Amino acid sequence: MQRAAVPLRGLFARKSTVIQPGSEGMLDALAAVLKKYPTYSVLVVGYTDNRGRRDELLARSQAQATAVYSALVGRGVEAKRMVVSGNGADEPVSDNRTTAGRALNNRVEVIFLYQ
């Protein structure tokens, strides 16, 4: 099983779970790629920085991943292909001590699974 991850950043305002206006192009392009490879399963995983209580971070990351999932389904991607989860502050890709590092950790990854 192979994996290819596409990190999506800047979709949400700080601590928001609503996709910001102006993100349509990124989501349209991603939906087009997903529809081009209809046999691939997809994970939609939300992540946050480490600022806040663990339960709140998990809930926010789950809600953000669900928002991306809903946006993709709204663009014609089959819902049954996707699994959604929120990992909170687990698996940071950068240092949470800096603003720039926290910005990198706040993301939703769309992960293609294929053989």
C-alpha cells in the first residue's frame, strides 16, 4: 500500500472550523484529482498546533477535516471513498514554539491510498 499526502493549509481562520472564502480553487483542484482516480481510497485527517486542551484540539481537528470532506462531497467526490479523522496536536510537522511552526501544524491532510 502506497500513500501520497496533500497538506492543505490556510483553509481556516484561527480556531475556526468554517472554510474561509477564497479557498474554492484549491478545493476544486483537489476534487478534480480525486475524481480522476476514483479507485483510490482517501483519508481526510485534521491536525492542530499544541495550543489548547487536548479534547478541544481533537474536536477542532475533526471538525476541520469534516468540513473539507463535506466540501469535497459537494464537488462530486464519492463520500464512501473517504474516511475522516482528527488527530489534534499529534504528529506535528514543525516546532510549535514559533508562529510559523504552529501555522504549518494547523492543517488538513488529504491522503491517497493506492497499490
